[in-house]
Amino acid sequence: MNHQPYSRRRQLVLDRLGDGVAVIPTAPERLRNRDSHYPYRFDSYFWYLSGFPEPEAAIVLVGGKEARSILFCREKSDEREVWDGFRYGPATAAEAFGFSEAHPIATLDQKLPELIANRGSLWHSLGHDAAWDRRIAAALNTVRADSRSGARAPG
């Protein structure tokens, strides 16, 4: 897969972020009934910046002198692939889609406070998804709680 158009788009966003951070999640899977999902449809903004076709993923763009584009996605799992289909996993996804780095989505809540601490701004589509709003608020609260050690939440 040619990831260059997506990498260029991410770079354009990074160039405009300054020392800010942008968090762009993809759309969740939608349950049709107890054991069946609707066909997956990714979030358009997420797709435009990544080309990554899987659910349970997010892009974190960290601006600044050492800008980074980070993909958080599901881990590779032979067992789940039997039922849900192929998964790239973080190691393969970073290279295949041109990200600086990739991590399991399960680590996002732990890593996000570190990524947003002491940044000038945080960009997120507030009100688009209540679950993501709560995740972002929790990360901000974690940074604010650590203010005695010098950490500053984005303004």
C-alpha cells in the first residue's frame, strides 16, 4: 500500500500544530444484534489522515521540533483474526502506513497524559463521541493532578 498521500496529509497537520497535540480516533464498531456487527465504516477524518482500515484505533499527532505521528491500534491476535479478520498489529502498521511509531490501543490511556503534558494546545473533536470525550478529560485530569511536579495541561 502506498502510504505517502496519508503521510503528507499528516505532515501538513503537524506543520500547523505548533507545539500542540491532535487526537483523531476512528469510529467504533456498531453492534447489529447479540453476535453480529454492521459492516465497519471508519471515521472519514481518521481515514483521510491514515488510510488505516481497522476499528479501535486512534492517531495522535505531536507537533513541535521533534514532531511525531503515532498510531494506536489493536494488537495482532491469531485467535481474534479467525473471527474478525486480519489485523495489522502495531509493529506492522507503523511501517505499512508510514507512522513514526505505533502502540497497542490498550496503552493509549496510559500514554496520552505523557503526550499532552506541557503542550500548548490539544485538538480533539469535542462532542463527536462521548466515550472519547471522557478519555480526553481523564488524560487532562491526570496531567492537572500532576501539576505539583511541573506538568502543565494544554490551554
